[in-house]
Amino acid sequence: MVWTVKLVGTVVKSLPALIKLVPERQRKDITARLNDHNPFSSLGARDDLLRVLRISWIESALEVDRTVLDACKTPESDGQAAPVDTFSSILQTKLKELRAIAFDRRIPLLASPIDHHFERVLLNAPATLIGKEVESDDPLTRDFRNIVAEIVSCQPSDVPDLYSQTAEAGVVTHRGTARMTFGDLVYLTFVETIQAPNKYPQAEKAFQIAVSSLGIDLGRQCLKALEGLDERIDMILETLGDMPSAEGLQSWVRDIDAALTQRLKIVGDLIQELGSKVDNGFSDANENFAQIKGMLAQILKLVMDQHSDSGSPASDKAILALVKRRYPDIVLNPSQAYKELDYDLSLIEKMNSTAETAQCRDQLVNETMAGVRESIEAGELEQGASTIEQALASLDQQEADTRESIKRQRTELLEASITQYTLLQHPRRVADEVLKLISLDHSEAPFLSVAFMNRLEDYFRKGEMLGLNFPLEVAVELSCIWADQAVDSQNGSEALLWLGKSLAVLGERVPHDELLRQAEVVYQDALASSDSTSATYAHALIGLGGVRLALGIRDSRQDLLLDAVDCFTLPLQFFSDAGDTVTVAIVKSNLGAALRLAGERESGVTRLHEAVACLQEAVFEPAFSRMKHEWGRAQNNLGNALRILGEREHSVSLLQQSVQAFRAALAERTQDSPLDWGITQNDLANALLALGEHTENLEFFHQAAEAYHAALSHVQRDHIPLEWANTHHNLSHVYFQLAVRDGSSEWLEKALDAALAALEERTRQRVPLDWARTQNSLANVLLELGDREDDSDLIMQAVDAYEDSLEERTREHVPLDWAMTKSNLGHAFHTLAEFDASNEYLYSSIEAYCEALLERTLERDAVAWGKTTACLGHAFFTLGERGGDTQHIELALENYRKAMPYLSATLKVRVQTRLSRGEAMLAEHRT
């Protein structure tokens, strides 16, 4: 049986005093009357109806959950207890969060998977009679598993089978011993809620009052099903009037039942007794009604005489019909009844006159008025009213068809307009047209509709996943309009969150900071307008942390990255307390990225270890792994953290783990999301390059070059110029490493071209730290070219590039990068000394190496310390060879001996050769 039939039955069967007036044959027709009556037709737009329906679903789902947990306690549970317990804790948390929102009428209802079938089951449910159309499908029970999966953010296959089995087999509730399927349980809970909303003490008082009103409105709608079944029922219903109640439907039904009992005998007897006399005709009245008969005859004569000379006199049948309708009043007050009858007849004459002049109107009016006149003359007043109602219904249908046709045409044209303005790259006009389209179905509150949120999220996801900027610009415009027209502060804060993250994603791609700064202000406004204990506040902090992280990547200020760490740290406790493991994992992914970047700029490895631990906790969270896009991003962040730590600690194992993390990320970050895929290819190449440098395996360098080229196939300069420049910078570095290892100058030329290309977008003004990195790489290439070609001009250009790099790579902000460039500069001075007989460049080289060793300490980075110490030995050795000063030779040998344990096999051979020469020189000098 469909819900409308069940609910009307619930209300009507609760009124025994009224039901017993209905003859047996008509009682069977009550349900049939529902074919044309849907009690929800006037309630469908009410927010409170949806709240009650959600609560009914949630309470029923919790009942199923309790039954499943009880079943797992039995020996027959077959080892399902552990997965069920884990799943149940997540499900209960999610359901209780949704229930709290439904109870609080101050919080607007956003889209929920629970709503999937309500429109079909309730608002548009045909009120069909059992026997004419039986409800053969129970969508609530059938789709229970899918909806639960959406709520928990998992795949339906991940929902333990016991849940769907229990929903279908039925639950034995505290209300009785009969098993109820999930769908019937939802219905029962709904009825109980509208009957007695006070059963939920945790609900707001405003909710209880609203649901009481909803129940009363539902009751009034249901009583309409009885109208017209019997004159006695109609008279009683007319006398009931409004009987408000603050206790819900149950109390209201009791009030009406009491009123019916008081009126039943008096009104029922009078109608039955006098009505039967009128029905049998005036001529058959018995002696007990002689006085009434005479009174009626006198009134009839007066009325007929009064209207006998009328231009369009009412027929005797019409007058008799009026008298029969006024019969009880005639008995009680003859004088007043005569006045009423006289007025009624004047209306009939007016109707007749209108019908005669109807020929100048259209055909529908002509035919209707002619039919009305015939009905009046035949004394069938109800038939006349019915004729007009049918004509008006016909007009309503014509008007509805016209409106629907215009709406359909408008929808098609607005969709075409959206496409056209998309082609014209006009985001504001697209946003305006989208809002017009949504307003066709949601004119009063388009921003609260599921349709609006779906459109906004679709534009955002397209921009984010496909690497397109225009959809993000539309998302920005839609969010701006929403924020300007928000219905309340909570709604406005949600709009600011969408605006902030749309601006942030777009800002990360453009080569200036303006959009990121705008996003920063938007998130600060969201924080200011939100309760510090709310989820909105926590999400705004996460968004602000993301903006600070993006700005910190571009700027040398370490405080921006540490601010980002703070912003991500604070919401962790909030979502942990709420049991929201998925959001906790997302925050940990962001926190890990911020810790990695902060640790990369510091000389220690503490933050890098924290970053790895944080990211591993995120990717190992089972529920989070089902969020493919976010999980892939977390794997990518983990790969970067492992690479930096592996380079810092010279751990091949960590670098191999880094490569594995990137390959895991690529399993989810497919080419369906070209930008994410391209970024991960770039980061994978970085890890392969580092692995090649630490293993001296050329195959890793070639794999890295292939991955960089793959990244460039999807990372377009027009869309994301800074990411394009980053990949060119990395490509320059891998070409340089290949050139150093196989001696080919062709690789150096490619490295030079790639570095110069990167600098076209990596300007000092836009991204000072990245510009400095590329200046360092460019200097490496120039130095190698100058050394091979014996070109001192190229070596001087390398010196200039190193010194330019050091203007941004300061010891204060990036100590290890500063030390690296200082060491490189020392090597450039040493090479330049070969073209100058003076020792000026050698002293400059020694000074640069010594400065580098202030940060490149044995404790922090033994390998880097060893290389620079050996280079310092080379400078002293050259100085000793030129001047014959044994003190310089001794200093050289001292540095060689200290560095030897930390050098690679290749460097050890070179150092050992010089060490032997130096010892021989000292021995010769002594003799």
C-alpha cells in the first residue's frame, strides 16, 4: 500500500465518532476517494516535512544498526563482529550528525542521500486504491544499502551484508513482536513523530512546535477525503472549525473526537429526522410535522410570487432545491430563512442573466454557462457548481500545460545560453544564467536547493580535476552571488567556504598572488562570522591553512608555512572528537604537506619525520582510502615527504618508498584528471632522479626524463604557467645530471634551454625562491659548459647566477639551500682560478666553502659535508701547488682525511690520488 493511503488511514481511523456515521458501503469507498486526493500536495514544499522524513529514516537505520550489533553477539555471527563494530561506529556518528541538523531548524537542509526516494514515495506518490494499483516496490528497503554507503562515504560492497539482510528480513522493535521491513519501519516512525513530536527531548522546541503544526495540517488534509460522502458528515466538518493543538496530531485528533461526540447526537438526530421528511417530499409529511409543512408552503408561495415577474424566473425545481438546503434553518428561524432564500434566488437570476449574455465570450465560457443554467432550472445546484469547477480545472490544466511548455523552452534556451557564454569565456554571465535556470524550480531560495549545490560542485570539480581555469572562475562567481544573497549567517559562511576554496585552487595556478590573497581574506571573513566551536569554523581554518601553504611555497617566509601548520593542527581535535575519520585524514594530508615544506627549509629532519608519520596515518585510514581523489593527493604528499627525507638522510630505501608512493598515487590520479596526473608524474620524476643520484644508475635518470616529458603533455603553460616552469626546471636538472655522467654536451644544451624556459615564468617578482632555485641550476649548467669549453666568460656568467640566487636563498630563510649554492659558488671560483694566475679566485673559493660548512655540518648532512670538505681540500691543494707553501698542502691533506669516510667511491679515488701526491710533496720537502 502506498504511503498516502497508509497515512490517511492513520488519521481517519483515529476518529471513531466520525467513522460510525459513514454507511458500510461508503466506508469501503473512503480509500477509493484517495485516488484524487494527496494530503501532501499542499505540504510538499515544507522544510519541516523533509526534516521529519529524514529523522524517520535515521531512527529506523539506527534500529537496524542495533539489531545487527545484537546479531553479532551470537555464536552464529561467523566472525563478523569486528568489521561490523568498526562500520557501526562510523555509521552511528554520521547518522547522529544528520539527525542533529534535522532537529535544528536554524540550520538549512543541504542535499543528503537519504532524500533519494522521498519525492517519489511521498510528494509525488499517487494516492491509489488497493485493488486498482498495489505498491509492489519498496524503494526504501531496496536502496537501504546504497544510501548507507553514501552516508559513510564508501562503496556499497563495503557495507557489511548483515545490514541489508536485516533491512529486508525485518526488525523486531520495542513496539511489538512482528517483524517490520526497513520501509515499513520508516513509515511507522514517521507516524509516531507527527503524532507526538515531544518524544524527542533532544530536538529544539521550534522543531517540536513546527512538527505539531505539520501533523495538524496533515490531519486537516486527510479529513477532506470524507467530504461529500454524507450530508451529515459535511455538516459536522463545517461546524468543527480550527482546533489548534501544541501536542501534535495525536492530541489534535483527541480534540476533534471530543467535539464530534458532543455534537453527534444533536446535529445527527436533527439532520436525520428533518432530512428524511424533506427527502420524502412535503406532501407526505405526517401530522407531527403539519406546522412545519404549513410554514414551508407559505415560504415557498412568498418566494415564488416575489420572483414570478422576473425576466428570467427561477424554476420551481430550483426553488424547491434551495428550500431543502435551508430546511433546518427554516424550522429554527423562518424570517431569516426567507431573507436568505430571497437572496439566493436573486443570485440565480443573476446567473441566468449572465448565461444569456455569454454568447459574446469564448466557447468554453459559453458552453459552461449554458450548462449551469440548465442545472439551475432542473434544481440541480450541485451539478451547476460542478460544471463550473470542471471548466476551471480545464483552464488550470491549459495554463499548467502552457507554463510547462514555456518552462521547457526557457530551460533549453538557458542551457544554450550557458554554453554560449562558456565559449565566450564570460564567467559572470554563465553564473547569472545558471541561477536563472535553477530559479525556474526554486524561485524563493535557489541557494538552498540541491540543484544549485550540484551545479556549483560540478564547476569546481571540473576545474580542479581537469586542470581547467574557466569552470573555477564560474564557481567563484556563483559563490560570490550566493554570499551576497545568503539567507542567514550560517548560509553565508558556507558560501564563503566555497568562494575561498575556488579562489585558492585558481590562485595556485596563476603566476601572481592576488587571488590567493583574496582567498585569505574570504576565509578570515568566514572565521569571523562562524562560531569557533562549529564545523564551519574548522573548515574555514583548513581552507586558510591551504592558502598560507600556497603563499609559503612561493615566498621565502618560513612563518607562512608554520601558520599553515597551526591552521591544520587546530581542526584535528574537532573532527577527531566528532568521529569524522575521513576529514581527519584529509587534514592530516594537508598538515603533512605543510610540515614537509617547513622541514625542507630547515637544517634538521624533525619536521620531515613528523610529515612522513602524519601522511602515513592518513593513507592507512580505511575509510579515507575510498575517497580516491583525496587519497591520491595524500599519497602524492607522502611521496614528496619521503623523497626529501631520503635525500637528506641519503637513504635509498626511503627514496624507493617515495617512488612506490607516487606510483600508488598514479593508480588513482589517472589521466581522467590530467592536471593531478601531470603533477604526480613530475614528482615521480623527482624521486627517480634522486634515486639515480644516490645509486649512480643511469636508468633512473632516463626514467626521470620520460616522466618529466609525460608531465609536460598535460601541464600546459597557458593554464598553469608556474607548474609548467617547475617541470622545465626539473627537466633541466636531469639533463645536467646525464651530461655529467656520460660526458655528452648535447645534454648540457638541452639543460640550458630547459632552465631558460623555466625562467620565463619563474620570475623573481612572482616566485623568488623558485627563481633562485632555477638560477642555481642555470649556473650549474653554465659552469659545466665553461669548464668543458675552456670559456671563462661562461664561468663568470655562472658566478653571477650563483650570486643572484643567493640574494633570495639566504641563510636565514633556507639555510641548507644557501649552503648548497655557497658550495657551488666555491666550485665556480675554483674553476675560474684556472684562467687567472693570481690566487684571488682561490681565496674566494676557500671563503665560499667555509661559509657553506657553517650549515653543511657533519651532524646534519654527512655526505654533503664530506663533498664540501673535499672541495675545500682541493682549493688548499691548488693554492699549495702554486705557491709551494707546505702549510696549504697540510690543510688540504687534513680536509681530505676528514672527508674520506663520507665520500662516494668515485670521489674517494680522486681524493686518494691527491692525498698520495700531497704526502709525497711533503716528504720531498722534508728531505
